Amino acid sequence: MAAIEVLVREGRTFPPSDDFVAQALIKDASVYEDAERDYEGFWLERAKEFVEWFTEPTESLEWDPPHCTWFADGELNVSYNCLDKQVNAGRGDKVAYHYVPEPPDEEHRSITFAELRDEVSRFANALRGLGVKKGDRVGIYMGMVPELPIAMLACARIGAPHVVVFGGFSADSLGERMESTGASVLITQDEGWRKGKKIALKAIADEAVKLAPTVERVIVLRRTGDQVPFAEGRDLWWHELVEGESTECEPERCNAEDVLYLLHTSGTTAKPKAAQHTTGGYLTYVSCTHKWIFDVHDEDVWWCAADVGWVTGHSYIVYGPLNNGTTGVLYEGDPAYPAVDRHWEIVERYRVNQYYTAPTLIRAFIKAGPEHPQKHDLSSLKLLGTVGEPINPEAWVWYWKYIGGERCPVVDTWWQTENGGILISALPGLTTLKPGSATVPFPGNQPAILDEQGNPVPQGQGGYIVMTKPWPGMFRTLWEDDERFVSNYFSKYGPSVYFAGDGAKQDDDGYYWLLGRIDDVMNVSGHRLSTIEIESALVAHEAVAEAAAAAAPDELTGQTPLCFVVLRSGYEPSDELAAELREWVGTQIGKIARPKAVLFGADLPKTRSGKIMRRLLKDIAEGAELGDTTTLRDPEIVEALKREADESLGRQAAAS
Ligand code: WTA
């Protein structure tokens, strides 16, 4: 029996347009053959193409499963590559970041590569002055301000691994991440801006430091200027610290395998895992994928609208684009502040060419309606991207139509914090797109889809996605927990097969369709169904903006789907609509998937990175006590859904 059954067949295809192909950077399919013929040679060539080395590597991959090294005899500095290399190549006056503060009346700042290099050097000198050495961990807990990449690059310059913690995390989460990585310095700011409100970052950092005795120094950037608690002797103001520091700072010579950063996976269960990323392989991988997948030309304006606190921001706001000498947008705040068209206003103003975001935001745009992007001139856009969750085909088509003007390829990119960079995605000048599919492996990558026993599933069937070869950007281990690295990722199918924890299927053309985390599979009458297909069917209904399915226990079938739906603006919840949606799923993908009930909510429970938190929906569907809700963006939402679910399934509301 298939590991996961496949119900949906999406038939629409979007070949690259002649206009797009004519200007595409990669339009010769031989890149795939090159990488396949000589995988190691292909990457060694990329390493020399994308990186300026102090000592050029002669070695490519060394693989002692599950561990690997890449370019291990090479020496480089990542900050030198992102900054000095650009200045030396004549890009000193080119803008590195257009910084857009959240308060709409505050002045924007455009920061050039030369300015960025100077600021990074001053701050790096200051860190060195505090005694921070190569290998020391430095925590960073900030909002989306230019000083966040400056702090990261300063760490990279002196070889001190940074540990960035997303600015929406609590004191407990921050403290635990500082303590477990042994950070000696924490960089934060007085306050951040979010939806017009001030977030007390420094006060939260103070709480966190109580849990992390390793932190000896706290550096505070002045952002809002409000009075904040300040511990004399421990705390230092950023602006005072860099005063008088030189704009020259000798970059540390790092080995390609030295640690560039630690970043905790966005997973919400158990103890957080800190993925350990390197300098040489990582920089090569993120730069090549950035340039090729998003087709970024030298004169383009690029916008990855993620937060730098997540891996997407590390790889595609900071390291990949800067190393490619790309001009990027850095927006501080909320996409709906002061109004839902904030992003489109920014795209129009800076003539953004490529825009990369997550399905969660696309669904929010759909919910609000197309009239908001339609108020703006989005004609500069050439390409769109998505990452973070499977995208429902209907949401993909909406994005393509209303944001991309039916002109821009939409690249759906599959990868994970552990991966460092994109593993599966179209190359937009070559690949015919299919909405809902991440399409094909990046040149050289070799995924496979296996069943429980480790046999490849027949094409068209669902199973567990794995990677059968290492790639330069992959994490090397989990910080100080190699045992967990092995048991989590390299034990199910042995040490040479990376187990990603996602379900996937391949269609007749060999395209990959991601089916979500394998824990989100439900079992209806012995059929293992992935929730994403039921959700995509719901989103294909004109009234639905987003949907999530979870398994409710059922005496007859074992489990049965319970669906949570957010309506598009202009639609109201009703019993009739719920009944219509149940029937709709039944006719779209089959009776077996017809939900037991459809519940309406104003929003779905999401993690702080915007992923639908299916674990909690499962608790609700099962009528169980709600699990840990502290990682939720808005805990109120689950309570409301729980009341509705208990009522609709005729259950006694739990006293929680
Ligand atoms: C999911 C984000 C389907 C997947 C870079 C993965 C996706 C997890 C996609 C990693 C995609 C990411 N299609 N699912 N294009 N991209 N995912 O660590 O379940 O925050 O395992 O890294 O997001 O999330 P993370």
C-alpha cells in the first residue's frame, strides 16, 4: 500500500514565455547534465564562480555518511565576499538595501555597499574590542532594521557564529536559545515596531538573560528612542560602542567548514534544534540558488519579504543577495500596516523586480481581495516566488494573476532550515510550471520518495521525501548534539539518506508535489490522506481564502477530516455554505475525503513564521486538551475554534 495516497490531479501548466526566456540567465538545460555527469566538479566550479577565496579549494565533497565537508581546503571570509568584494568590483555606490521603516511618515534609508562595509567594519571592531573571538557565539534579537544584517555580517567578519532569534519570540524561547548555544554577547534594540505598536525587545531580552548566565554583555541599538531599562556595567549602547571605531577591519581567514551561524529550526515541538551552517559551502549554495532560481540580474531590485530571523531571511535577504551584489528591499514592519497594500506600495516605489514570500501571506492577500494590489503599478515585477508551506494551486494562480499580471513565473521553492538553501524549484527560463508543484530538483540534487520500508514508491504515489546525496548548503550537524542529528535525520533509512520529514509525490513528468509534514497525514478507512489535498480542494471554492484539515476520530472510519475555513472578504459563514463545502470536497476529490464538518474562523492558528499549526488543529479535532500554545502568534484563535468544534461535534466543552 502507498505510504500516502494521492487524490488530486492538477492539470494546468505554464511554460516560460518567450520574453522571459529571451532574458533569462539560465536557459540552457545542460546545467542539469553537467551537474549529473560530475556532481563534485560542478559544485567546485560554482564555488570558484560565486566566491572570492583567500585560498582556493581543490577539494569538493568529502562524504563520510552522514557527515560531509565541502571545499574543505578553501579559506574565505563571508563578510569580505558580501561587502569588500562588491566595493572592489566598483559596486561601492550601488544600493545594498532600500530600508523601509514601518511608521509610514518616517524617512526611508538607502544604504550602499560601501556604507554597509564601513558600518559592518566599525561594529566588528567593537565586538573584537569586547573580546569576542573566532568561534564565540553571539546572540541577536532584533527587528527588521539595517543593523540586524550589519550585526550578522560583523560576526561573520570576525568568525563568530551568530545565533539570530526571531524578534517575535518570548523571553523563555530567547533565553533557552542563548543558554544552549552558550552565547556570551546578546545584541538587541530598545524597541521594535509592529503594526503601529512598539515591541519591548530590550525588556524581553533582560528577562531572557536571567535564564542565560553565559551572556555577559548586552548591546542595545537605539531604534524608537524610548526610555528602556539599562544595566550599567553589562549593557552597552550600540552608538556609543562604535564611536571612534575604524571603518577598516581585517576580515578573519575562515576555513570553508568553519561555522557561520547556528539557527534553530522553526519546528514547534520538544527542545529546539540548532542547525549548524558553514561558510564556504553555504555561501556557494545560497548565492547560486539565489541567482539562478530567481533570475536575478545585476541591475535588478530584489525583495525577499521574509523576516531575517528565519532561514529564508538569512539565505535570501542577507548572504545570497549581498554576495551576488544585489540591491534588496528591507521592510521593517507588518505587511498590513498601515493598510493591506503596504507591500504593493513598496514594490511600486522601488520598482521591485522579484518578490519572494510565503503562502500564509498570499492567503492573507486573497482574503483581502485583489482590489488592493490593483491600486498599484506592479509592472516592474518579473518573477514571483513562494516558500514555507505547500501552496494550494488556486492560491498559486491567484498570485500569478493578480500580483504577477499573468506575466511573471511563480517559483515554488521547497527547502528547510536544515538545508541552508532551496532544494527543489523550477529554473524559470527552463521549467514549465505547474501550480502547487515545487517542480524539479535544483541541478545535481537527488531526492527520492520512499515508503515505510525504504523502497521507492511508484510514480504518482505519495511517500516520504529524502535526499540521497549531500549538497554544499546543508547543515553539518546540530549544535553540540550530533547524536540527535543522526537520530532525527539519518536513522530511518541509514546514514547516507537525509530524511526530511515531509511527504511528497512525483507525477508522470517526474515533478515533485510536497504533501506537508508527515505527522499531518490522516487515516480514513485505511487510506492515508495528506491534508494538503483536502485543503487545496477547499481553496478552489470561490468563497474560501484558506483552509486547514485535521483528523477527528470516527467510530466507523477510524479518522475523518474536520475542516477549518477562512472566507474571502464578501462571504459570510452559514450552515448552507458549510454543507456546500462538504459536498464540494466530496465531488472534487472523492467521498472518502468529504469532511465530517466545516468550521469557520476569522483566522487559523499559525506559528510565528506563519505556518498553519496543524498539531493544535488535531488536538481540537480530537477533542483533546490543547497542547503547548506558547509558540502561536495569536492563542485566542484556537480557543475560539475549539469552542466551535466542540459545539459542532456535540462534545462537552473541555474545561480548559
Ligand atoms: C515546509 C523554510 C511545501 C516543509 C525554508 C518543510 C514547504 C518546512 C515548502 C521547513 C514548499 C517549505 N512546499 N512545503 N515550497 N517550503 N515547506 O525550516 O514542510 O521554516 O519541511 O524552512 O516548511 O520550514 P523551515
